[in-house]
Amino acid sequence: MIERPEHARQIVDLLADFPVVAIVGARQTGKTTLATRIGEGFAGAVHRFDLEDPRDEARLAAPMLALEALEGLVVIDEVQRMPALFPVLRVLADRAGTRVRYLILGSAAPELMRGSSESLAGRIAYHELPGLDVREVGTESIDTLWRRGGLPRSLLAASDAASLRWRREYIRSYLERDIPALGFRLAPSTLRRFWNMLAHYSGQLWNGAELARAFGVTEPTVRHYLDILSATCMVRVLPPWHENLGKRQVKAPKVYLADSGLLHALLDVGTSQEALLGHPRVGASWEGFVMHQIVRALGVEWQDCYHWRLHTGAELDLLVSQGGRRLGFEIKRTDAPRLTPSMKSALDALRLDRLFVVHAGATSWPLAERVEALPLGELFERAAQLR
């Protein structure tokens, strides 16, 4: 088991300020384990409900009666399965002088926690729990983390073959069980075909018309499929940055699969590092993997992250705009990156405070004024300096 103290600290801080805190994210990222750790350190009574357990579901059939007398910390897992809980939690959270805290867990993004944003506005804070990252597993495990992905059971499997089997079963269970449970009426085989197709487009600009033609459906239909994968934390849609630069800028988002291990399973890469390095999509896989590590190291929200591209070809993989600062990141699989005309264009056109070229090597060095080559292994160590 890998401890996640930084996430636990952030959630405990949120519980001090909000009566309801939601841990959201894809299934099997470790939400239940993290909530258990938080409960073990809580100074008071802890009550747990798991809505996938028929006994707990029955206990909450009359939620007000079940919850109103409880004190301390109340943990409710898979809360998206019972939307009727949200109005009840609002009433309980608004009781005068209440010191009860509610920690709710959901295997979906906030927009799929039906009723939470409306019923609990001003009373709830969200914390997205991603898969494991470089800081949590150690720099010596970067290649394994990249190859297997950050879902704990995949990463910690006894062998590469066992990890791949687990990921394939995870994909099947997600399609056949999780999607229907969230209220989506879509044949598992249909979404599986789209997910497979999207894996080959990971790291590229979204082209709904092209995908619709390839899939044999309308463009709004493929956008609906994309929205499903995005809302269930399987896909990350990176919006374009555009401002008045006097140059033609690309306004299409880029699409990345959120977990590199699931990407590799969908692409049928194989189990070895050699198979991954020899795959045609290795560059796109590395780019998506490193991008997620950058966002976690900086501790920023995805809503502050963009890509940038001109029709002339100049581009920037990741732009983080927060607190009046603009940080640019280029991601290179090489261990000896160089300053390129595209980087110079991004540095000047976007008025970047700093530009970092995150690479696969082991050392850092300046490439130019305000431009530094930074190895992935140093990313979390240098995080405070990058912010």
C-alpha cells in the first residue's frame, strides 16, 4: 500500500472549512483507502456507508432518519448512486451549531454527482483524486508508473502480465457496470470502439468531424461519447489558449487519455518496456503521462491549463496561467532537448515568465534566458520553485 499524505492533508483542511467534502475521481484510484486513513486520524466518531453494499443502501433508504442523529465524521462511498442524499445533506449541513462533517466519495467528476452542485452550493468542496504520481512512487519507478499507469492495483500487480490483465478487466467492468450505473444508455461495445479509436488520437487535436466519419455517426454523437469519458475521468480535454496576438491560432482542444496504463491496454502495446518504446504512439503516451505529472506537481486546477498552437506550426504543449503568472511546458521524450524556433515563438508571443522543457534525462540545464531543461525526475523536487 502506498500512502498519500498530501491528498489526505488537503482533504482534512477542506473538512475544517466545509461541512461536506467530496472526493471524486475514476474508480480504483484509492478513494476508499484514503477516506479510511482520514477516518483513522479523525478525533471523534466515524460512520461509514458504502452504497454498493445492499445493507448500507437499505440503511439509507430513509436518509434523514439514518443520518440526523450521527455525530463526528460520516463517510458515504459511491454517493452518485443515490442522488436523493444531496438535499438531505444540505438540510443536515445547515443545522445551527452542527459540527458533523460529511465526506462523500464518487466515481465520477462533479458534474455527474447529480444534484450536488445545486443542493450543496456553498457547503461543499471537491477534491479530485488522480492515480498515483512520481512523488508517491519514487523516481526509480518512473518507467513502471508510465507503463502500468497510476491506478494502484495495476501499478502494484505482481507482474506486468498481471497488471495488463487487471487493466483489461477494469475496462470491461467500466463499460458494462459503471456506465449504466451512472445513467448512460449506451451499448458497451459502442463506447469500447470509440474509446479504442480515441486512444489512437490521444495527444492530438480534437477533430469531431473526422472521428464521426470514421465511426459512422454524427459529430454531436461522438462529442457526446467524449463527454461521457471526460465526465467519468477517463479522458482529459485540454482547451486551447487564444488571445489577440494578431496571428491565426488553433481553437480546437487536445484530448488525452487520463491514465497511461489504460491507454497502453487499449492500444494493445504489450507488457514490456521495449514494446512500449517501439510503439508508434510512444511519443503521445509520454506527453500525456508527463503532462499529468506536471499538473500534479504544480498543484494547479485543470481549468488553469491550456495548450497553444498557431496555424503556422508554432505550439506549446502546456500553458499554466494562474495568479498572473504564465508558465510554459514543452515535453520531450529525448534526454538532450534543444531550444527550437517554436519554443522561442511561444516564449515571446505568450509573454511567458518561464518555459520548462521536461525531458527523459537525468540533469537540468539552462537552454536560454527564462528557458530550462528539466528532467521529469526533478519535477516534484522543484515544484515549489516552479509555482
